[in-house]
Amino acid sequence: DQQVKQNSPSLSVQEGRISILNCDYTNSMFDYFLWYKKYPAEGPTFLISISSIKDKNEDGRFTVFLNKSAKHLSLHIVPSQPGDSAVYFCAARPPQGGSEKLVFGKGTKLTVNP
Amino acid sequence: SQTIHQWPATLVQPVGSPLSLECTVEGTSNPNLYWYRQAAGRGLQLLFYSVGIGQISSEVPQNLSASRPQDRQFILSSKKLLLSDSGFYLCAWTRGSSEQYFGPGTRLTVT
């Protein structure tokens, strides 16, 4: 049972335009969400996060939106740059103490064309 | 600042051979530690996590095991590798936050 879903395995956008990566989840008890960026043959790097008590968090070119009623979050990258080309993972935290386990989606490969 | 190391970076092992991957974290104490695997075309699968020395929780049944002999050392092992163990293995840590920080990974190919 996949609790965090990234239904688009790939996305291609032009440099300078907006990239929108989507993520859906099934467990309404998730209370914290994160986005990671991963280049080939490297470990994922943390990008941005959002608590379930918020609906938006912005950091430079990156903004994450959370729609709790729809159990949906999205990552917006504006403007997109070729260096943003990577696989993006959405992750969610179940409300349990101590372990801080995260549930990851399968990732979306973003390609930003010059 | 904190740093996480993994080695080796790449490994090619025959089926049935043993495995030992090591992960160490510097610059923090009592971190939570995690082993993930990313198989070809798939997401990140949590294999093991540890909240302290000697405390290991397994997420999926498999022929892999993990140990935490020291506070900042996490080891992934197998007595006999299977072809299906091929993948990209990632170690991660966190302490006091949900942002997990990942190591550079180990590419394991079982032949």
C-alpha cells in the first residue's frame, strides 16, 4: 500500500518557466512533509518542508503548497533552471515519536531544457 | 558541521557472497540512523532504522541485517547476497528534526 504517491514519473519544462511537481498521500495523520532533490549516483538533499498546520512555505525559487482536504502537496520552482534537473522525492512523516521515520514517494524526474 | 560518510562508493559482488556497508556520522551525537535502498526505477525503501546503540528496527523482511556498534556508526550486512539485493544503498541521519540528511550512497551490483 503506497501511502505517498508521485503519479508523474517525469516532467519536462523550459528554462525560465514554472515547474510544478505533485504529490498525493493517503494517511491523514501525516503531520510533516518534505521535498528532496536527488542527482544520479548521489544521496538526496533536503530541499524544503512544510508542517501540516501551514498551507504554504516559500524558500527562494521553491514554494511548497499543502492542501490537507485533498491530501495533496505540490512543489513549485520558479523560474526553473537547467541545474534543477534531478529526481524529486516527496516524503511524509507519520505522527510517531522517537524514530522520525519518513515515507517516500517514488520520485519525479524533472528535466529543465535550456 | 555534520558530515555523513558511506563506503565503499561502488561494489560488485557475486551471488552468495557476504556484504558489509559502513556508515559514519560526524559532528553530532545520538543521531537516529537509517538505511534505505533505491532499486532501479523505484523510490526509497526504508530497510532499517536505529534510535540508539544496539537498537535496530527492521522495516522489511529480507536477508539483510543492520548493526549499530557505536553511537555514530551504522553497518548493513548480509551473509549471502541475492541478485535482488542490487541497488543504491543510502544511509541517513537525523537528530531533533524530521529533515533527514543522506550520505553519498553505495552502488551495489550483485552478479
